Amino acid sequence: MKVGTAIKKINPEIGCQMEGYAPRNSTGQHDDLTVSVLAINHDFLIISVDLIALPGYRVDRIKRKIQNDFAIDPQQIIISAVHTHSGPTVTDLLIDYPKIDEKYWSQIDTQVILAVKEAFLNLTVSELKLIQYQVADGIYCNRNNKNFPYNKNIFELRFSDDHGILASYLLVASHPTVMNFKNTLLSADLIHEIRSRYEEVNGVTPVVALSDCGDTSTRFTRQESSFREIKRLGSLIKATLKKPVYTKEINWSLKSIKAIKQRCDYNPVTDKKVKLIYNICRTEYKTDIETQKHLLDTYQHVLYYGHTHFETQAYVYDFDNFRIVTYPGELVYNLGNKIRTYDKKPTLLVTLANDYRGYSVGKSEFGKYFESYNSVFLIGMADQFVNNIIATF
């Protein structure tokens, strides 16, 4: 097999509206926002973009351009976002009245195509290993309760030859959001630091994506929201990346691709299941007025501005001795774990991939935590979606 990589900057103009938490304008640049491309052979692309999320129709446009220019099957292109809250506004999924700069999207499209072209020019004969790491306690954890389970694994697809590492694909299972709403410097947040620390250890910059991180972050483990804190956490992750717990040689031999579609179609004003979440909030949080207001504000964004009529899809890429599953949103640990551990075949789960449909929360947890109030999927829909995915294994 052959592999090639490329990285291109996608920095917006200073002064752009920033997305995540609450609208505010950027005042500077802390680190570069980038698009990273991993090209495998001449027919498969893995792309990671330093944005908060990627609407499906934007992804479709990018894939069509790649298909036109390079004759790649769109199903053999994975495009995911790293979910930085310190980037520009690029969607209408999180802010009621967003200021989306179409010129910036044109810049992203152009840089993706240039990166893909460069990655193909860099193709080099490679061998492939699957590597597993486990982060130590205290780096990140379940953000709803620090005693709840979360995905401690970092998985890596490592491409190398006799001379060393050629490329890497890292899957991290935590929101990379150390910086809070007070930050106005453009940044890839913790993802930038992870890339930098991996490069310090191994000499190449990895392509980084997120795994099941819907209810995992540094909320209980960070000492402050600062770039100094990002460096502290990065140093801990660097130590993790020096100590693999599992390594296996694998083959990039793609046997099949399966698309699993999920339809969402309801009226959020009249649907009884939507009213259910509203009633839970009013009864369960009536003694915590501040939390209740926050959840109801979030719920009302979904009620009035949420996309509730759409079709999205996950993909299952089945290889000889591993599989890759993509998911179009933020998946909580319990559902992600169900996919990753369904059978003995190593399964790499890539979330926020090819589309963004907010949080996916399991039926048993629905209504208990914030993620339920920021979900366009009604109670039970995420469970059905996940069950349909694993039914293809």
C-alpha cells in the first residue's frame, strides 16, 4: 500500500464571528487552523478540518469537487471536524442568527483540493499498524459525572516504512475544548497541542479526529481555561503517546463499504416526544433555576432553529482485520462503546464525520444530561441508529 499526507492553513480573517458557546468576534490568532489530508493508495482519503462542525451539504460539495478532480468515489472519502469552539462560525446549527462567510468556505474548498493534490503527489510505499494507548486519569473524563465511564483509548493507524513513520491517524475520545467563551483568539485548542506533541515524539504531524466524546471533556480535569493549561494537558497526552498498550500489524484491504441511513422528520412544536424533554426539564430542574434556564435556552434553539427534517448516514468500512465506522455527530460513551466493542474485530469510531447532527444520547440517559437538550434526535432515535449500524457487522 501507499500513503501520502498534506496540511494546508485555513485561517479566517481576524474579526470573524466565532462559533461555540456564544457569538463573539475574534481579536487575534493563537495557532493556525488547518485541513489535514491522509491519502491511501490512489482511491481513499481521510480528511480532518479544524472547524466546530461540518454540515452535510458542505461535505457533499467538497466530495463532488474531489470526485471531479481526482476520480475518487465519494464513499471512499471521510471528512470530519475537530470541534474547536475557538474557530469561525461556519454553520447554522449552533447559533440562532449566524454570520457565515461564504468566502471563507470557498477558501476551505480550495485548500482541501490543494491538500489532496499534494497528498497524492507524496504517496510512498508503507506498512500499517494499529496502535492503542490509554490516557491516564486526570487528563479528561466523563463531563456529566467524573465517576462515570468514558473512552480512555486513543487509537492510531500508523503508516511507516524501514526509515520511520510516514503518517498517522489519531482518534481521541474527548471534546478538545479547554478554552471557554471568554477566548477570542482563533485556535484548534487541544487538538493543536496533541498534534504538536505527537510530532515532538515521532517527527511527523498526525491527522487527528474525534471518537465517542459526546459526554467527555476536560470540564472536571482542567485547572483553568488558558493556553497554558492546554500545554499542561498536552504534556500529559505526550506521555501517553510514548506508552502504547497494544500494537498489531494490519492490512489495508477494503472488503466492503456500507451506508446506514437515518431519517429524521418531525414537527418540534407539536411532537409529544419533544414536549417530553421540556417537561423533564421543568420538573427535574425546578430547584436549580440557573441550570434550568441554560437547558431551556438550548432546547429552544433546537425547537425553533433545529433541523428536524433530514436524512443523514453513517458508514461502515470493513477491512480484513479491522473496521472503520463514521458517525455524523457527537456520540456519547455508552452508544460509542456499543459500536466499538460489539465483537472482537477492532473497530475505529470516527465521529463528527461527513455531517453534523448534534448529540446522540441513548434512551436510558435521555433527559438526564445537557446533551439531551441539544439533540435533534428524539428519545430512542440514536439507539435505533446505532443498532442499525452494528447490524451490518
